[in-house]
Amino acid sequence: MRRVQLDEYMRNLKPRAAKVHMVSSARWGRPLPRCRPRNPTEESILTYLDCRRWQKALAEGQLVKLGFRRYRLNV
């Protein structure tokens, strides 16, 4: 089996990965991810909305709880 040094592998992979990311995001017309952290108000509102969406999916049967931290998606 061929041995690979992790530092060397990451050094070679990083420029290619960045290029692939830029090309794919440009091709699909989506903006790049946010670099600025969210303010506390925005973060709390988004967390609240996400919790409500999760509860609604459970109530409507789109998600089924199988156990502790285990869910199944019914689509």
C-alpha cells in the first residue's frame, strides 16, 4: 500500500478544492457561504424557526423518531 504524508496531501489538495468550489458555486448561480458571523438576534431567530420547522415535520409525520438522536425521513 502506498504511504502518503497528510501535510503534503493537504497542501496539494487545497488549491484544487478551492478551484472546484468556486467553479461549482459559479455554475449553479449560488453565492459563496457567509464569511461574516451572524449577530445574536439573527441567530436566535433562525434557531427558533428551525426548531418550529422540526416540530412541524414531526407532527405531520414527515419525520419519525426511531430512538435517541435517530430519525427517519418519510417523504
